Amino acid sequence: MKTIINTTKAPAPIGPYNQATLVGNTLYTSGQIALHPETMELVLDDIQTETKQVMENMKAVLEAADMTFENVVKTSIFISDMNNFSKINEVYGTYFNPDTAPARETVEVANLPKFVNVEISMIAVK
């Protein structure tokens, strides 16, 4: 049995998908980009600000499923330029305890939705 997770505190989906799906105790999130949930405008001031918006969107999705970043077991980060890796990592790292941080991959891609610089998805378990 799956439960669809959606919250107005994260951007509304811009396609035929939901923000997350809960199956048993496992949450599978869709990728989040730096859309501000109230205005649906992109937050692209700089890569750190963009990454912070992505993580705040993800935080809202986790909270809608009664979870936190402590529940995250796997993260996928897609970036358009590997030269931004350290700046993205700085912001990303503030959301996790280094001792219990999830497994992760970071992949450079040619393009992302709306031509943003970073997209992040997560798997979390209660």
C-alpha cells in the first residue's frame, strides 16, 4: 500500500508526479529544485542560496511524512557543473549530522528541469 505525500510548504509538482510516496516505512521523494513554494519562482541568486532552497523544500516534504533529515538513508544529488560541488556540499552538510549522514551519490548532468544548477532526491525510513 502506498501513500502519496504532498504539502503546500514545498513547490507543487510541475508534471505528472507527487512530491513523495510512502511505502510501508520508506519514503521515496521526487527531486526538488529551487522553486519557492509560495511564488513558484526559481531562487537562483547563487549556488549556495539555490541549494538552501532545495534543502528547505526537501525538509518540508520530509516533515509532511512526519520525518526529518535523520530519517534519510540515501540521497541523490544532480548538478549541472561539478565545479559547484564544494559549495553545494557546504550547504547540504548543514542539514545532516556527519556521524549519521546518509549514503549519497553526486552526478554531473547536462541539464536539469528549468535549467537549474542542482536537484536533490532522497529516500528516508521511519
